[in-house]
Amino acid sequence: MARDGLGTHNRLYSWSEEASGGNPISSTKMDAEMNDMVAEISNSLPRDGQAAPTANLPMGGYKHTNVANATARSHYATAAQLQDGSLTHGSESGTTNSYLLTLAPGLTGYQAGQLFSFVATHSNSGAATININGLGAVAIKKQVTQDLAAGDIATGSVVMVVHDGSHFQLLNAATLEHAALVGAGSNTHAEIDAHLSQQDNPHNVTDAQVGVDEAKWNANRLQGVTVDNSDIGEGKCLAYDSGTESLTYQTIDTATVVSSGELTLSPIFSAGRYQVAHGLGGVPSLVSIYLVCVLAEHGYSVGQRLELMIHAEGADSTYFNASMDSNSIIFRFNDVSQVSDYELYTLVEDGLSSARLTASHWAIQCHAYRFL
């Protein structure tokens, strides 16, 4: 009988049983037994390779071991060949823009999806082709349909190409690409950013590449003074640094040192010195002083400001100044003729006449600024 489907062969007869039963050996039974054995031996796979399997051979979870590397496309590859890339990485020869690649085992034809690599023996000077195992020269393209530019393949570089069905696409050009911007000389920062974001390999570009005039790149210079805009932010203003001869954005700390009602004009009508703390932690960089209306008069409403100016005329000239230190603002108001009822005047709101200020209707307000 044939093998039972699990690979086990069972004999047709037991000769010892035949003998004990008094049955002589029959030539018919002997031939049947031997023919069955011959059939199963013929179904076995010869180790010397003289016969091939007649059906798929399940391995039952086992593997072929100590196998040789594939030398033909009909062989299966070893793990070593796959790891080493020897099936798809070949030696390159050729000259100028023609690249000759030899693979082992050799190709029988070009197919879409084939991926190969080689170390270039020379750089290209323009459009190039590749010929693998003598199958014929095929154009090498980049970015789908573009011919190669000079230097896209550099001597000694590892070149990777993949067949797209018509050409070989270069996957790793040695040079980075940039596209031309329209409107040379008038490109904005946003246009340049948009240009770079569309490139496969964003990179720094020169003003010549993007066509921006050098004067536009230097627009951050004011009459030869460099403006550092790296630290620009809300609440900052430009300040000149004589040490670096540049303008930088600096933070301003503001404080109102005298508010409405805290210091009125009444005590200043006589000569005197008045001091208020500013709380800035250092000498202020800038001080602005105003008259602030606290009770409406002469067409001015509460909260309106007047710039404080002293007009000196005749023997009764009056002087005013303000100084500052790290703690306080000091006001000095002096009537040189010591006239105690010295009068202050202003133009009324419509600007058509002047009027005397009422001391109780106005206050001095000062804003101090210190640059950090």
C-alpha cells in the first residue's frame, strides 16, 4: 500500500505470519510487496538532485540550512545576500554621462519598482543614462521628468535609482534644488518662505538666488546704524546703544510718580522744592511733566492735559525745573522777585484768549520711564 498521507509506509504482507500459517511464499505476493517498495522509493526525493519534486514541499516549520548564495534569478536568496544588498548593489563603470552597472545574478529585463544602488566612479556633467547588464541605456531623471544637472551624481557617492516603468528616477541627487522666484528684486519674506516650503530639500539661499536686492536685505540699517530686531516685542521701544552703535528694542518700566490731587499748583505759587518717590529702582531715563485738569475750567474737562511751559518776561520772571535721582523726582519752582501771588496763564480751550489758571483746578502729573 502507498504511504498513508503522513509519510508512513506500511508493508503489504508479514512473511513470518505467512510461514507460521503454513503458507509457502507466493511469487504474486512477493512481486506485490516489492513493487510497492519500488513505488515508494521512486516517490522519495533523491539527495543528489537527479529528480525534482512533483508538488509543493511543506517544511513543517523547519528550514533549509547551510544553503549557498543564489547565482540565478530562479534561486532563492540567502539571508546574507539580502542583508548585504548584493542582489541589488552592483559595480559601476562607464564614462562621462553613461553609467554601466553589473549585477549578479544578472537582470533579464527592466521592470517598474526595481531599486538598485552603486558607488559612482565619476560625476556627471549633464543628462545621464544607465545600462544594467547590457539590457540597454535608460535615461536617469530627477523630480519625475527632469534631466540631471551637472554634479547631481558626484564621484564616490552612493547612487540610488528606481525604475518607474519608463525611466530610472534618481533618489538622492548630490545637489539641492531651488526654483526661480518671479519678480526678481521685489520678493517679500513671505514669498521667499513659501518658495522654500515647496522644495524637497529646504536650504539657505543667497540674495542672488532669490533675486532680492542687497539694499533690501540691509533695510534694517538706519543711516549706518544697525537695528537689532531679534528681541522685538510688545511694550518695547528702540534705544540707542553708543557702545555698539546700534538700536535695540528694550523694555520700558513705567510709573506715575504724581497723580491728580497729590500735588496741586497751589503750594508751587511760592518758591519751593517738592520731591516725590518714583519707585523705579534706578535713575529714570525719561520724564514727562504735564498739567492735568482736576476740575473743569476755561473749556478744559477733567483729565485733559496741558504741557507745562514757563514763559519768562520782565523782572517778575519765574523759573521751573525738575531733576531726578534713583529714588525721587525733584521739582523746583522759584519766583525770583519773591512775588507770592504769581499767576499762571494758559490759552482757553478755543485758543482765542488767555485766562488765569485756578490752582485748585489743576495738578502736576509726571510720568517717569526707565530703560532696563
